[in-house]
Amino acid sequence: MSDDTLRTGTVIGDKYRVDRVLGQGAMGVVLLATHLELEQLVAIKLLQSRYAERGEAATRFMREARACVKIQSEHVVRVLDVGKLETGAPYMVMEYLEGRDLADVLQDRGLLPISLAVEYVLQACDAVAAAHAAGIIHRDLKPSNLFLTTLSDRSEIVKVIDFGISKARLTDSDEAGLTQGAMLGSPLYMSPEQMMVSKDIDGRCDIWALGIILYELLTGKPPFEAASMPQLCSLVLHTPPLAVRLVRPDVPMMLEEVIHRCLQKEPKARLANVGELAMYLADFAPPSAARLATRAMRFFQPGAGSGSSRFSQPQNLVASSQGRS
């Protein structure tokens, strides 16, 4: 990717005119562009030039596009097109979202009202449940990957973004070659099995991350913080998180229990699936959000799709939490 590609007025793929750079990270650049024929604003994601020529990075890039297309949820950013620059580097055209991510919301507002925090996570659950039903595990859920935008009726909606390190369960034959033992994800939100670089990663690592996110939205800070990566790994692997109600006493006890179940070190001890998590969260969200829980749970009913085969059916929360540490 050359500097010319980022220049205002450059036309990509003979139909997208670059307007400006929206954001730039270690591996990618996101551009605001206009579809010349439709006069529609879009976001175009490109790989940084030093990664664009690497086969692994390009494979992950195209995996993200395919993952987003497969997931049927209004809470996942839509991919509209893909292509390659003249250099051969891939690009991805996505819907343009105006708003900010939940990391920015947390920084500006601090802890959120309980019902609002739960509603945001419920919306994310809808996206994650649809992803799991399509056989896709996100593996990098965090506040900065939950984007808050506004619809035409001025209602807010959370969109899950960045499926760049998602994993396709069972059918992903190239996964081992892509990871090569690397730790993938954002350390503050990684489950113990991700920390251990386990081969047996399933959708319950996303349940862990959703629990971390909800904890942070409610308390203003993540449950595990440390001065170094080894210290953080030790906390995640061996130390129970500080109880939510010790940080924020007005959180209902049962909601604290739901978060505690998400943050069990052993995946089998967590909530069975994202649908079950959504059903429990619905009791603490606005009534309008109840449909999200019902829809998320349907993905895990018998015969609902590929995602249901890897997770057990819902359990009783109180009964299954016996022996809580």
C-alpha cells in the first residue's frame, strides 16, 4: 500500500473515491470513501504495506470478510465488497458507521447505568450468538471492538467489529498454520485457555470476554489488572476476580452471579452458551431488549445450526454455581 492510496481523491477499484483516513493501527488503515455511482459513504479497510505482502496477514484479512458475510445479525458490521489494489494487496469495503466504540464511552463516562451496560452486552450477545451458529468464534471481543452507532430513528445500536482473528470451528484446516503457537487476542480480555494457547478454544472464550466487558462497563475497570504481562497471565490463570458488588454495591446479586459464571477459569464451568448468557441478562435490561435474548437462545436449540453442537443446553444458574470460590 503506497501513500498514494491514502491520498484524498484516489479511486480504488474504479468506484470508490478516498475522502480521508478514518483511523490507522499497527496492521491496518481504515479510509472514508464514496461509492462514485451510488454516492454512498463507505469504510475501506486496507492492510499496512509491510503486512499486505505476507500470506498469513492476507489470509486473516480475507477470513474477516468471509466471517462478517456469514453472520446474520444487525449487530455485526456489514461487508459490502472486497477487492485487490494494483499491488495485489487486498481491501475490504464495509458499511460506514458514525459514532464511537465502547472504550471511548467508558473513558468519557466512566461506569454506566446497570440497564444500559446490560443492554449493550445483550446486543453484542446477539452478534456473537449468530457468529457461533455460523461456526465462527470471535476471540478478540473487547470494548474497542463494540461500536456504538445511531440509526435513522436516532436509536443506538452496538455493532461488533474486527473479526480479524476469528476462528472457524471444525472446518478451519489452516488454523494451525496461521497461529503457529501464537497468543491471539487482547490480554485484558483473554480467557485462561487463550493465555495457555490451547488448541481446544471454543465459543466459551467469547463468553469469558463478554463477562469481562460487562464487569468493566459496570465498574469502570477490568477485573484483572497488572503492571506486566506475566503478572496479568498469573492473575487470569490463578486468581478469582474481585466480586463486582465490592466495587459497585448497587449491582444486583444475581447479575454479579452471571458475571462470575462467565469468568470461571475452567470453560466447562462457565455458562453453556451465549444464548444462556443473554437469557439471564434480559432480566436486568430494558423490556425492549428481551427479543435479543430470545433470538440469541434460538441459535442453541436442537437443530438450530452448527453452533449448537458444541455447547450444552442451559443450566440452572443457582444450582450450577454450587461450590463457588
